[in-house]
Amino acid sequence: MNKIRTGDEVIVIAGRDKGKRGKVLSRADEQHVVVEGVNTVKKHAKPNPMKGVTGGIVEKTMPIDQSNVAIFNATSGKADRVGIKVLADGKRVRVYKSSGEEIKVA
């Protein structure tokens, strides 16, 4: 079970963008996530008139390792760790480690 999922609000805890917050847009692979506004780079794009793409320098959001982000707990206003709790009916839910409160995806 992935502890960080698409749609989660996360905060960067290490690296050049430390302290930035954003929403997880997608998972690049098992270890990497794409977070909006984090780890943006400038790429040189070639023009492609067949697709209507103009050339130039384009800002692109690149994946960041999931170990460098932590889920943002809105109640405490800080980064938090994620735990897995098994309910009585056998369903597994994600909870904040600090409070034990269930994580709800908006």
C-alpha cells in the first residue's frame, strides 16, 4: 500500500525545494512522485509545426523521490508520517502517526 497517493497534500522535507507545499499530481514509478510547483526545471523544446508546438524554453515539473516528501497534516500545520490501521471489518486505512486520525483525500 502506497503511503503517499495522488491528490495528497505534501510538504518537501529535503532538497532544493525544502519547505514547499503542493498536491501530488501523479506517481512516476514506485519511488517517485510528481508534485505541483516542486522540482521545476527549464527544458529546451524543439518546435514541431505538425503538432502545433512552438519551440523555446519550457518550465516542466519533474518527479521527486518520495523519501523527500512527507504528508501535510492540516490540523497541526506540520509534516507528518503515515501509518496503516486495520479496521474491524478488515479494511486498511491510512492514519497520521502523530494523532491516529484517518487521512481523508479531498
